Amino acid sequence: MTIINTGSRIQQVKAYLLDYIDHNHLKRNDQLPSEATIAKIVGVSRNTLREAYVSLENEGVIIRRHGIGTFVAQAPIIRDSLNDFLPFAQIIENVGYTPGFKTLSIDHVIAPADVYDAFNVPLSTNILCIKRIVFADQQPAIYVDDYLSPLIDVESIDWDNFEGNMVEVLSASLNTSLHQIQSTIRAAAIESEISQWLQLSEGTPILSIRSTIFALDNQPVTYSKVYFNSNIMELNIVRMIREK
């Protein structure tokens, strides 16, 4: 007698559906093909298919609406590609979440040492620091500390209407164009202050980025510390292989 491992069949269906959602860039509330179509493609019985659907529904990936069909409940993760610049709000919206933004504070501060190194200015120089948080469906996704170069006339910028897109603000305010963004990625244990904003336990491993925006004259104009809630955020990098 042949023993069929239904457990492996269920995993096969789940893997196919997750791959289908990813490769077709489905967002929340996008509809999946009918159960009959999926069962035929994967080559499983309707009972096996339904077990896989129940598992994915319990995991919060899909939602089944009786008499209507099966829909994506949420995208498994928000991916930020470092190859091309996109505002955080657009990255979040592209996946199907509703982006949100909150400025926590805008103050002149005595900054950490690495900020002065980035701007090549004397220690104890007052630096404008903007603390902000970005939400995905009201869930805290990204915490950002933006430090602006002392060479920037920050008083001329309309901070009351700042909506989180620092590149847009700088491009509109500076007399010179922006040139490039250089970033360093590292793993970090989340600190107490940031853990409260991201609603994570202190010491939780997170993704951290240090980014410097340069003007055309190669002068750094901002230095940012960005912390990603790694439960819902993922970084994606593509590097070209050049022939010798």
C-alpha cells in the first residue's frame, strides 16, 4: 500500500500560494484564483487544499469570504530596496498597507560623536535633530533620527508642513541639487527609547541603517539613523557581477 504524506502536500500548497502572492505582487484584498484552479495547478485534492488554506488563514496571510473567494489578508513583509530611492510612505503603500507618519520632536541637540564625524564639524556644535516614526496600518514600522548639517539654513524650512520626505524637503530648500545617498547596514540590539516607539522588547535584534545624503559638491547635508521593525520590514540589495 502506498502511503501519501499529506503533510508535505499541504506544505507544497502553502509554498505555492506564498510564491504566487510574492511573484504577482499581490496586495491586501487582492483576490487569489479559485480553489479548483489552484488544486489543478498544484495537483492536490480539494481537501488537502482546504487544509493548506486553513493554515494560511490562521497565520494571517489569507482570508476566505464565503461565496465570494479567497483574498490576501496582508503582505508577508515590507521590502525596501536600497538600489533605488523611494520614500518610506511609498514603499509601505506599494505593498498594500496604509502609511502614517508622526514627528516626535524637532530640536537642536548635542549629537552623538558619529554625527560630528559625518559632518566634519567640531564636537558640541548644535545640530538640528528630527525624530520621527513611520507607520504601516498604524503599526510602527520605522524609527528615524535625522540630523541636518549645521551648514543648512534650517530656519528657512517649513517644518510645520513636514510630512516625512526629507529628500523632498532638502531638494526644495537647498540652492544645490542632491547627489547621492550612502548607507551602512548593521544588525543591532534595540535600545530602550527606540524599543518603546517600535513596540518591541528592549534588546530585540533589528536592522539599523546609517545614511548620509550628499549634495553635488559632495558636502553631507543629512546624517540619518534608521531602525526597522524587522518583524515586518526587510532590506533588499542587488549587486552586479562584473566580468574581469
